[in-house]
Amino acid sequence: MFEPKSKTIDDINFKVMPLPAIEALKLKAYLLRTFSPALGQALGSLNSGGDGLNINGKEMAGALQTLFSQLSDADYIDLVKRFLKSVICEVPAAGGGNTVVDFQSEFDAKLDLVFGGKLMTLYPLMYFILEVNFPDFFAKVGGFGSRIQTTLLKKAATSDQKPSTKSEPSES
């Protein structure tokens, strides 16, 4: 039923307990309210053409601007708190061994303890928390996300390859 899922990210083992259904619904409502205007704009920047999925960079930039202009510092901290509410992890203790950390109390101190100097660890963890709590959503949009990722990687590879103008010397 409510089995925790574990994942190691940046040498920290995180355990995420799925939220109870009512809490997951509240979180989903908050995420939809917060992200749907920017998500709609981002999806509008995507279109399929003869050569696959195309992304309008100007429209995607506008979507990101919409998102970040709507998310205040307090809203962002609230979102992180809501995400970490169901997380337990182990970090190295000062005198050796490990310290088990949950984020139920003393949030600021525990956030510093776990993520101080490595804030980027927070983002793959938040994605994992979403996967644990909304697996049906990721199953449905997984193919779409893969198509976007493939398109972005293909465009990056194409722009990195410059045609060579020099001809190779021939061997005689």
C-alpha cells in the first residue's frame, strides 16, 4: 500500500513515502494552480513538423518567464516544504556514522544539513517525489517527455557538428 521508495542521489539515500490520497490531491491542485499557465504556454511552443518535434525558443522562454514571475520566494519555499514532508534521508554525522533526517520539524536547519553546498541535488529529488506520488501521470506523459528530450538532444548534436571545409590529404 504505502511502501516507501528509495533512491540514491549525489551519494545521499533518500526514502520517499507516498502521500496519502488527500494530501496528494492537495499537492496536485497546488501544482496545477502554480504551473498550468506556464505549462500551457510551454506546450504551445511545441509543434510537430516533417522533421519531428520543433520547439519555438522564444515561446518556451516566455513560458519560463511566466512560471518564474508567478512563483514568489515564499511560494517556492512552501513548495519545497510540501515536497520534503514525505522524505527521510541519511547524511554523514560529524563524529562518524550517519544521521537520519526527516523534514517534519526544524526545516531550515535540516535543509542546510542535507542540501548545504549542493542545492542542485534538490531538483532530481523533487522529480523523484513526483514519480513516487503521481506514477500514473508519468506513465501517460512519459512518451511525450521522451520525444522532447530526443528532439533537444538531436538539435544539440546537430549544432555541435560543423561541416569540415578541409579535404583530407590522399595517400599515394
